[in-house]
Amino acid sequence: MDKLYSLIADKQDTRLDKYVCQKYPELSRTQVQRLIDDGYITVNDRVTKAGLKLNLGDRVNIIIPPTAPSPLSPEALPLDIIYEDNDLLVIDKPAGLTIHPAPGHYSHTLVNAILSYLPNLPDTGDSLRPGIVHRLDKDTSGVIVVAKNSVAQANLISQFKAHAVVKAYLVLVKGHLTPENGLIEAPIGRDPSNRKRMAVVTEGKEARTQYQVIKYIGNHTLLEVRPETGRTHQIRVHLLAIGYPVVGDTTYGVRSAHVSRQFIHASHLGFNLPSTGEYVEFTSDLPPDLEQALENIA
């Protein structure tokens, strides 16, 4: 059965989607925008757009239809849970596990595992990505946070958008990278010659990546990399752009006999807990396959 809500706007010049989120924080921004686009949220009985600026006294009606059945099935895949509270899970993700399903590929993902662990996970606005607030590539291991409700999800997403989340990765590149620390600033967008790849392009989105050399190993460099922005494949694209491709990366880097996947590990994640605002940090040790690769190269 539909849920019905009605509001009289008590703020002037506030965006419709923002105003509804403020009044009903259990609804994510994505959910609200979708409801507006589908005509379920009206202003003065008229279908409108998310960016409409409200006037005092405008009547906002909200219809929330029943949630459609999810195409996803829970799967009892192992989860290495570092931390859990009422709002979130922090998970040490293994390499080889995709974060969320895509059309036609609905199984064996982190989301399937989460649905098994949390069978009553509430709707967070996206049936294919419930609770997902950021991503790691399939072949990247390490720390990832997952929201358990829409309020926590919106809070964490806002922290990521504000660049308030501290992310650090251990990355092995080919070559002796100098200087030993630096900031790569180069816009990233779709590669015009291959739409499946990303590249540094003048019309791309702003992207910034800090790096610090940890040590040199033969003709390789082990780095700690801290992306300040969150563009798709940012670390891999930026390091390739300065001439130091990621070891084991078959798309942007160089193949290696020592490791069967890209040498990128999400070793550190810091953010504010949605419930209290307390800043917390979580870490993940380098997994055995990457430790072995370093030993072999040395």
C-alpha cells in the first residue's frame, strides 16, 4: 500500500529535493529525486523537478509506493567484518569480489553477501546497490564501509562528496618513482579512443591524487596513495599518466609474473560515525598474495 505524506513549505528558496530530505531523513537524496522524476512528489498538485525552489506555503504531497521486489538473492559468502554498529559495517574485502550486481549479473557480489548477513536490510533507494556508499574495483582488496540504513547512507555519501573521508592505498608501480612524494592533478574522463577505459582528458572531471614512496624494491616502487577525489580508476589512470603503471594491472598497467591481479590494496579508511560524529579509522594488512609478490620481486 502507498504511503502518503503532506507538507506545507516553511522555507523560502529551498530546493524541493533538499527540503523533502530534511523533513524525512529516512529517505535518501536518490530516493527523493527518483520519486520526483516519477511524479510521486508534487508541489501544489503539479508534477515538477527536483531543483524547483519552494515558496512559503507551497503544498508538497509525497506518495511512496510499495518497494518493488529485489532481483537479488542473498548468498552466504564469507564476510571479514572489521567493525559493526547499528548504522554500518566495515568490511575487509578480498580481491576478486565485485561490489554490487549489474543488469544480467546478479550473483556472487558483496551486496549478495550483505543481504545474507542482514536479511532485513531496509530499502536505501537502489535495489541493486543497497547500502553501498563507495566502491573498490573487483581486483582491489581492502577496507570498505557499507550503510545499514538510508540515514547513515546519506551521511556517509555526503562525507565522501565533501572529501572528508580519509582513504589510503598500498600500490606497487613499475619503475623508480621520484620525487618521493607528490600530488598528481589531472582531469579524468572517458578515453575518447576506448569508451571502456578512463584517461586524462582536458574535458574530464577534476582529479587529485597524493602519493608517498614507502620503499624501492628492485625496479619497482611501493607507494601509499591517497586520492583526494573519487574518479573511476583514478589511481591507475593517474599513475599511468606520470609514467609509473600499476603492477599486475592488465588495463592500465603492466602484467607481472609475480601477481595475478592489480597491486592495489585499500589499507586505511577514516570517517565520522553517522550516529555520534566521532572520527574513526580502520586498517587492513596487506593480503598474502601481495606480500608474496613483494618477496618474489625483492
